[in-house]
Amino acid sequence: MPKAYFVDRREAARAESDDDDEHEEIDFEATYQKDVVLFCIDAGPSMHRTNAEGTTHLYTALSAAASLMEKKLISSPHDHVGVMLFNCAETLFKSARPGEYYRGSYELQTIRQVNVPDTYNLKALLKEADQDPKHLQHVLPPAEKQMRVDWALANAGVAMIASANAGSKRVFYITDNDDPHPFGTDAKSTKARTASLDKMGEFRRIGVRVEPFFISSETLPFQINKFYADVFSQYDEDDDEGGEHFGPRAPKGFGTTSSEQLRGQEVRRHVWDAAVRFQELEDDITTRETPKRVVFNLRFELAALEPASKDEQQLPQAKTRGRKWQIGVKGYSLISRTTKGNAVKVIVDDECGELKEVVTHQHYVDANTGQTLTKEQVLPAFQFGDSSSLRGQVTFKSDELKKIKSFGMLPCLKLLGFKDRSWLQFHWNVKHAYFIYPSDVEWKGSKKTFAALLASMVKKNKIGLGLFMPRQNVVPVFVAIVPQPEEVLDGQQINPPGMQIITLPYADDIRDIPHNLLYTEGANDEQVEAAMAIIERYQKRQPFNPDHYPNPSLNHHYAVLMATAFQESLPEAVEDVTLPSYASIRKRTAHLIQDWHDRIDGDARLAAVAKSARATGKSSGAGTAKSKTSFEDDAQIVALWQQGKLGAYTVDELRSACEFYRLDKKGKKAELTERIGEHLDKMTK
């Protein structure tokens, strides 16, 4: 049988098409933004064995693959996913020609962009397996003889090479057989182990990461030391050493606050952790679902250099270009608000009866003559002053606008100096931060220089002040460059080393505090103590962890989309875990809140303010418009709701009640009444 090699046939073509322009605007649909995942699933006899729950491990693995494909249809529709089985009696390999792969692998789905038909077909296969537990064994019969693991890895490599270019390529290796090549019975055991190690080395060279998922049974735990410890360089000799070793092992001087606060909330997993049930395997795959994606690739200008001689042109830690000391960094957006996205406008094609997207064309038309104008004829104009005449309009050409926006600066991160960490104010953060990490691709030595700078900033408790322009056609902004030391807990990295880029406001962005809030009456000691009692009973022991709170609106939207696409029944209302526990709040703090209100209402200063406000209202004249109804508390609303008399309120009063509870104020009276009633019903539960 011919040996399968990892040959990247696109290497030469990629080398010719590489663009050396580092200042080119980032294309967010570029190949390095895509993620390619290949499920390499063992389909041997043990994977077909029915467990106590009436399912098989193969069914569990395929269910996890289908679940990941569903998630990527929503979150990452440009990603590619494939499913390949090994240890099969039949061979089906569409990604390569005969002779380029080993027999025993079955490509259930070729690596391609996630789509509804492929996901639907896989879910249909699982649905048939639900009705007949032996269905998968009939459709995908296992091989009588164990397929060599290195052959399975080689076939996975061939499939990955044939897939689309991407910034992230991963193989999810799933099996429940912890000893595929036992020393005692398999004469080629040593050869298989050595060849598997060679294949793992080839994977690293071509930029493919293999992530194993081992499935245990409830009676037989997966023993990685039998075979896979050498292949994946993971051993379980230091697995559980007892509770006394659960301290964060971080370098001296590195922060451990977040590690200590989040203790108990993180999922402690090693790369070889075994999954028993479907939910464990699915959750494990979901945590590795989406890799961090590069948002920008920039040069980090550290300082200007004096003109150097030819012998001094090359520095050991960075490359000089234009008399600047600079290194390469990549930027990642760790937090980005997820939206439902824009709906696509479609029409029904009368010829084929299918939906086709409507293509939008934009034309400029002269308002006076109706003549269509070209882009060259249209100039951007800004109004200057109150006059709407041509004299009050200032026009610019496109290239002039670009220069004005960028101040003549090219995309980069420029270090201006350093400040004490205490100088940075919390409220200066105007948008989400970017995380930067060094890259040696264009500037050799960037990682060493970056590491030295990071260590020095952490040691001296300093932050950097910089000028940041991530791409062309954007306005440069001042940023705070905050060092982030590595944090390690139980041998696992909690926070990676790097720097956070925090956008700082310009003077025009700062708003003054309202004048009426600067001179308010201070609370007395009794009122402060009453408020402190509420806060103490309201205190949450654990810090906020966003991983525990999915967006209920997005979840329901995605669930409806998937149900419609896969022709399933529409889901009911999604569980909203963001709703406060009103019953618990009432039980713990209702009497404290009432006591606090009583102390505020009994304050003589409040009565004086109210009397002054009434006098001001009378002096303003009787012809003023009626003030909008508002509610200070919900006692009256709850009382009427309990009596079934919410309809006694007017529409304006119902809308004010909705505003009090932060509900949608749109709709007719019946809709508002129903909305408030449903909300109060949830509160009491």
C-alpha cells in the first residue's frame, strides 16, 4: 500500500499571491478568519456497543458533531466542518484519489462550509439511530481488524490538506479504545506508535492541531497511558494530587486576584479528559469550538532610532525600517457584542419557485435634473454655519478626507510613553478592549522584545500610552496599553500573557456631571446603615461570570431559525436565566428595603424639598401640560394585579408601569395589561 504524505499543493500559489503591504485594510472574510474542523471518529466494534442508556459511543460522537455544526451555522457560517470515520469495513474517501489514502476510512461528510443540507442529513441519520439502536452498525459496519492509528491520522491529514485555506485547522480525534495496538498481541505495536508520533509532527509542521476526546465507560475508565500518552504527550500520573495542591502556580509578582475569585467556576480539564455522557462530550467540544480570531496584524512602534550604518541595520531583537524600532503584534477581540444580524431580502423566482436574494444597487441622482451621477461627480460636503447656501458648504475630495481622518498616519500602534497604573481612570474606557500578542512572522525577535517589555511594565507597575490606528480609513485614537501577566491555576492557564489596548476618550467625548447632581443633600448615618444592610444581604459571593448567562433573545431567535431550517416544531419560550430571583430578593431584603424607605420618607429635609417643588409648580402657571404618570414603587400595581383590576389603569399609566419594570412599552391596552401580568406572575414564582 502506498504511503500517504502531507503535501500542501497550494504552498507555491500562496507564496506568489502573498501581499507584502502590511497596511492593507483587514478583510474579515479572509482565509485566516476561517476555522476548519475535522471530526476523526473511531467506528470500531467498541464504539457500536450499546451502553446502559440505550445508545452507543458512536452515536454520542456524531451527536456532538451535529451539535457543533448547528452552532457554527449561527455563530460562524463561514467555517468548514467535516466528519471522517475510521475502523470501517467500507472505504469512502472523496477528498483524494485512490492511492493517496489508506483503506478503512469513511468520509461521512467532506470538509466544506457548514450548510443546512449537510447538517440536516446528519441529524436525519441520528434520528433513524434513535428509532433503531443497530442502525448505525448496519449503515457504517465496523472493520473486523483494527485500523492502524497512524493510518487514520494520515487520512485526516490528507483531508485537511484538500480543504480550504484557513487560519485555524483542527482535528477532533474521538475514540473509546484506549489500547488499539497492545504490545502482547499486536506485532506492529511499536511501529504504529512510532509512525503515529511522526504523523503528529507532520501535523504541527502544516499548522494542524489535533485535539483528542476520549470516551470512558462507567465501568471502564479510559487509561491514556496504554497507548495515547506517547502520541499526545499527556500522562495521567499527576492527575489528582489532592486538594492541598489547588493553589495558583503563578510567577512572583504576577496577579492572582482573578484566579482566586473565579476558583470553582472554571472547568478543570486536561487535553485527555474522558467524557462519559453526551452532554460532557458536547460541552467539551463547545469549549474548544471557536478559536480566537485575529482582528488586525500591525507593527508596534516602540521608538524612533538614529540613522544607522549599513553594518548596524539589523538589530538582534527587532527590525529597523524607516529609522523606527518596531515589532509585530496580532490583535484579538476577546469580547464583541453578538447581534441577530441583518435579514436578507429575497423574492420568489417564478421560473423555479426558489427564493433568490435581491441585489441592491445604489445610484446618485441630481435632485434638480433627475440625471444619474457617477461617483466621481459626487463630492462629500460638510455644512459650516447656519446658512444652507453653497457658500456655507465645504467640500473635500476622497483622498483629502482620508488624510484629514488619519493625520497622515499609517496603520500601526505607536508607543508614546509610560504612566503609572494609578493614572488610568476606570470611566475612560469608551469601547471594548483589544488583546495583543507578539508575532515573529515579519519581524524576527518580536516575541522576545515583547516579553521583556511586558515583564518590565508588570514589575514597575506601569502602563503605556499609545496612538492606535488598526486599519486604513479610521481615525487614530489614544490608547492605554495595559500589561496582562500570565495567570496559572492548577497547571492550567487562566489568563494568557499579553497586553490590553483600551481606547481612551478625546476631550470632545467627555461629558460633565449634571449640575443638579453636584449639590445634593448627604444621607445621615441611620440612612447609610440601612442601605448598607440591604447591600450586605444582596451581596453575591461569586464574581459575575458571563459564561453562565446566555442572551435569551438571541437564543430564542437562533432556536426558531434552526427549527425552521430543519423542519422541526418551533420551540417554546427559552429559559431566561438573566431574570432576578424576585421571590428570594423579597424574602431576604423586603423588610430592609421598607425600613430604608421609611427612614428616607421620615427625613425632614425631604418634606422641605417636596414643599418647594409644589410651590415651583404652582408658580409656573395653570396652563402647563399634564405631567407624565410615574410610579415610585410597585405596591399599587401588585395590589391591582392580585385583584385582577389592572385594566383600571389608563394606557399612559400602563406604559409607565412597563417603564417601571423595564418592559416593552409598545402595544395596545390589552397587550400592555397582559405583559405586566406575565411579568408579575414570574416575579411571584
